[in-house]
Amino acid sequence: MEKKLNLNKSVYELTNQYPELIAVLADLGFTEITKEVARNTVGKLMTIPKGAMVKGIDMVDVVLALKNRGYVLEGKMPDFARRKLEKRMEARGLNKDVGNPTEELDERTQLLKNYVERLSKGEDLESVRKDFVANFTEVEAGEIAKAEQALIKSGTPISEVQRLCDVHSALFHGATQAERIANAEKAVMASLNGKTYGLGIGSGIAAGPIQRQDGGDLRYQELRAIEHHPLQIFAMENEAIGEQLKKLRKAVEEKENLLDVLNYTRDLAIHYAEKGDLLYPVLKLQYGFSGPSDVMWGVDDEIRDEMRALSRELQDDVKVADQAAWLERLDAVITRAEEMIYKEENILYPLCAKNFSKEEWQGIARDFDDYIPCFIGKQPLWQEATPKQKVSDIRQEANEVRLPSGHLTVEQLDAMLNTIPMELTFIDEESVNRYFNDGKEMKLFKRPLMAIDREVFSCHPPKIEPMVRSIIEDFRNGHRNAVDVWNTRDGEPVLVKYMAVRDKDNRYVGTLECVQRMGFAKEHFEQLV
């Protein structure tokens, strides 16, 4: 049944009509919507576009999220929101028609969508595959993604597409251009050795009536051949993950070191985190491929969570590995992880290769360098990666503090530092007080503003001054990086932590003192006992 959502109706009306909309809007940043009182009061006066303006939420993200969950948008959007939305969607190359999520599909995409729909309705895989082979000798990653996207837009929930994800890949196995090239190369080598080699789906079958290439697979092969390019590292990690999954299967067969091998295999979560941080958001927000991103991201989470659950169960009961149900679950999650390698190589990476700009790859390479390698050694930084900036190289602007990792207005920075639940003091390299934060809670240690620009030693009684001088001198000389001092105030434990502050070149620039009440931690752990 079509889910029509009128943007002129109040949030109160829409969430009563579609209760599941509460979670959707909350994920987008409408945090107050989860509170019944807010929905029953402000919600009666607020529409989604007006709420987005108040909360500073991009309506492009709102529209795409609602469309991807099968909602048909109706009603006239306020002019202030519509103009901004159309401009943003046009810049992203997306359909500007807010009220109509249906887009014209070419014949190939419509066929692919139809095959996946038939699978979703429970039709036998081989029956669908037969029709697929009759029409396609090869299919591009972009076409698979577009078909999956169209399926979601037509009303199929992402959770359902996610559930069918493994079945989808089974349909397309062996049919992408990249695989056919790889298989052809293997066939040549095999023939030289007097062996035969199957070419996968479509081998030996006449070309279907519809042909098109989008170049994503070939572009992926080009980029992964570039030394230290992010796609080369992703591919290397995939090969290593494949080898580790084989070791896990062997451990199951031999019933030796199963827990250790399983726990080590769980490090594939690092690879999944890299995709989640570096690839999915760009693919989804910049290029509108929210379907494939959300589906694969969800499967990543399921694989990671299932491996963690299996590990915990094995730790709790060493005999669980002899139970058929546990082993069956382990075999299933290994298979899903193997299938994910296939999906990345033949759908995700070609899709990224075709769409991402060189500048985006350069930024991804820079950020990739911060991750722990997944089953491979640390790789050198791609020579064309965007260099990390030093704060001294950044031009500052009026009323804004620009840093290598972001930028804030002076007001935002002040509010953020005052919100941190600890008392902060910064002492510069000359041992002079330069900053105190000013939180709302009663401070344990008074810090008069008159002490700013005075030497820190003048703020301590004579019996404490030698210790303070010793700590700072050790920091300056590199002998220590941190010192913890525990004491008690009014019966509550307090941690005073002194830390050496060093710049990107490891040069000492000062000392940070953090004072934190620790009563909350004591209460927490006492409840656990």
C-alpha cells in the first residue's frame, strides 16, 4: 500500500498516521520527536519543512530518507525550503521533483529491478537466474545499485532488501564485467596448463537484446592498480579477510584454537568501519546512492554482531562448539562475510570508482591513514593524498577558529569548552596561566581571572610549588607525558590529571590540568558488584 506523506500536515498528524515515522525523523536529527509531550504540543504547530529549518537539518537529507523508506511526498513545500532543496538537489544531480519519487528507469534497470522483486517474493533463484542469463551477458555495478535503489524507492523496506542482499549477489555472481575479465585471464592460464575453467554466468550464451556499459568496473581496476590508492588498500584487505575466513573454516574442521581464531577474525570489523566512515557517507550523500549504502552497512553490522555473539557464547560454554546449531550459525556468518567481499569487489568499489572525484579519493586517503590496518601491514600514504594541515598553515577568519580538524565560531568554542564536565587549565610553555574554562557547576578549585597571564607557580602554596615545578620540567624535557593525582573533596573522589601538550612535531607547547569529580564512576561500579 502506498504511504502518502503530506508535507503540509503537522508532525503530530503525520506521526499518528505513521508511528514508524518517529524513528525515521529522530535519526535525521529531530530529537524532540521521541517525546510524547513535544509531539502533542509543538508537534501540532510544526510541519517537517519548518522543523528542518528550526533544527538546521538539510531538507535534501530529509527528502531522500523519506523517499528511500517508501513514502510518497505530497503537498506544497514552503518557498524558503523548496528553493533551498531544489538548489541542493540540482547540485547533487538528483531529481528535483519533491512530490514524485518515481523516476524513469531504462529497460535494463527495469529488468534488473524485476528480477530482484521476484526473488523478494520467494521465487526460486534458478528460475530467476535463467531469465537473467537470457537477457544479460554482463551487468555493471552501477546498474545493480540503481536497480536496488529503485526497489527501495518503490516501497520495499531497507530491512527487507538487506535480508535479501545475499540472494541478490547470488543472482549476479559471475556477470559483472570485471569478473568476466578476471575469469577470462584465469581461463587463459588454465588452458596453458591443460585445464578447463568455467567462465561463470552467461558463458557460451548469446548476448541478450539489451547492452550497455557504464565503465565502473574498468575504472575500479584502473584505480586499484595505483600504488597505495585507497581502493588498492581496500582490495588488499579483502584478500586478507578471505584468507582469514579460510583459517576460521579450518579451525572449525580441526576443532583447534577455535575461540582464538574466531576472535582474531572479528577484526574484520576494522574494515567495515573504514567503509562506514569513508565510503558509504560519500556514496549516499554526495551521489544519492542511499539504497546500496544502507543495505551493505546494515549487513556489515549484522556480521560483526553475530561474530561477537558467537564468541561470547563460546567463551561461556567451551562445549558449545560441539552443538550443531552454534556451528550452523558460524558457517552462515562466515558465508555472509565471504559474500560481502564479493559485493564490495563487484558492486561497492566499482560504484565508488565511477562516481568519486580525485579530490574525494585524496581526502579518503588522508583519513585512511589514521586507521589500524585490517589483516595487512601498515601501508604508505598515497603520494597524492591530501596533506594533513598544521594549525600554523591555516588562515584564520574573523570570529571563527579554524583548526586542522574543523572550525568553530568563538562562541561555539567557548560554549563547548565550558560544557566539558571537568575543570580545565592551560599553562603555556613559559609556565604562564593562559586559560581556565568556566563551567556552570560549582568548581572544586577556584581560579580567579586575575591569575591569567601570571606564572602558574604563584597560584600554589610553597609546599606544593616544588612538585608543580618538577612535573612541568619533566613534561618540558620529555621525561613524562602525564601525572595523575587522586584526592578526596567532601567525601567524593577527585582525579587531577596533568598532561603535557605537544604539537604535531612533538614540540612542548604547555601543560593541561584536568580536574574531574569521580563520584559517578564509584557509584556505577558499586552497582555492578
